[in-house]
Amino acid sequence: MKRNVVKISISLILCVLLVCGSITPVVAGPADCGVSAVFNKSYKEDGKLWMSYTVNTGIIASNASDTKTEVWAEIYNSAGKKVVSWKSASYEANKKITRKFGYDWSKLPTGKYTFRIYVRVHGTIRDGSIYYMNNMGWYWSQQVDHTAPSSVWLDSSALVTRDDGSYATKIKLGYSGAKGKVPNIEIYDEKGNLMYSAAGKNISYDKGTYSFLWNGFPKNGGVQCQSGNYKIKYWLDGGNPKQSQVWLDIY
């Protein structure tokens, strides 16, 4: 008579610190199954950060049949929430394979993350007249300190009314990855003369908008400017200025 028994064993094998995408290759794994994982390197390609591993797939037992090894990976944020995952790929027993996991980390906000690679071996074992399924799994963890790249763009410009009833031109900038940085702005007339410049306050959030109000008067004094085409330069401290040509209503 055949009987099916499911046996599951999960154990944490390795935890390695990853800082700024650099890590020393480490070999680890359960000797009884022949499973091991080697972190080869991390590198950037096609706008993604790639994590490369070499895995020895091993075998569940010498008397096992239909042995398969599944390999996949996941990323967790500091709150323990899974934010990225890769599909599992299945491999034959006792093979040396290389699996690469690529992701555009710029999509994630600045913070601490945990990258995990999972290896699960399963197969059918015969013990006399008894057959049973055996599953064994492990994962390797790496801590990632991620800093999102900062960016800024012109979100909008509009004429607004202040609380005292006066008018002002509102320039709204959008930003991401900008926590701790200072937004800057300059406005030039059609002749290239600098009409207005300002530095904002230290940004408290990773993503959002920041607005400047200009009353339309030149920074060095004089007659109020007229509505027309203006060039706006804007940047985050330490970054390269961008510029946009826009029509500004001034009253």
C-alpha cells in the first residue's frame, strides 16, 4: 500500500549586509541536500540594478525521484511588507545554475529593504513500501540601504489671489527622492534678464510639490513686469538646473 506524507522543513541559512549595491560573495547551504547559494555580484544595466546568484540545486535524498528545485526572490520594506517579487523558476536536481534578478530601484522610495532569495527542493521518496513527498526550503537575506535618485519638474504655473487681495504668480514644482534637499528657482524675461530668484525650505517628504509665489516685480526693484513668455530654471541643491519656457500672467 502506498501512503503520501508531506514533510516541510524551513530554516534561515544566511544573512548578509548589502550597502550601496556592493557585497562580498558568500557560499552557504545545507550539506545534506547539496544545496548552496553564491552571491556573485550586483551591477547596473538597462536602468536596473541586477543581483546575480549561482545556485547548486542539490537533491532531496539519494532515493528520491522527480526532484525539482525552485528558485525565486522577493524584496521587503522596513515594515516587513513585500513590495517586489520574481516568479519561481524550476530546475533539475544536482545542477549549477545562475539566476539574475533585475529591478528599477528608482521606483522605490528611500529606505531600508530586505532582499531575499528562496530555494525550495521537493521530490518523492520511497521508504520500503511507503512513498512520501518531501519539501525543504531555505532563504538568504541581504539588507539594502536604498537612496532614491532625486528629480524635479515644473508642475504648473497660475495667477492666484493672496489673502490680502493682491495677485501673485504661483510656480509649483513637483519632486521625488528629494527629502532633505532645497528647491531653487530663477525666472528670466525674454531678453534673458533675471527677474526673480529664490531658494525654498528644506523638503521634509520624499515625494510631493513645492510652490513659489512671485509678485511680478524684478528682484532688484523697478516697475512690475508684464504678462508674457518667461524662462523658468529650477533645481534641487546639488543637482543640475532644468528649464521651461512658459507664459505667465502678471497683474
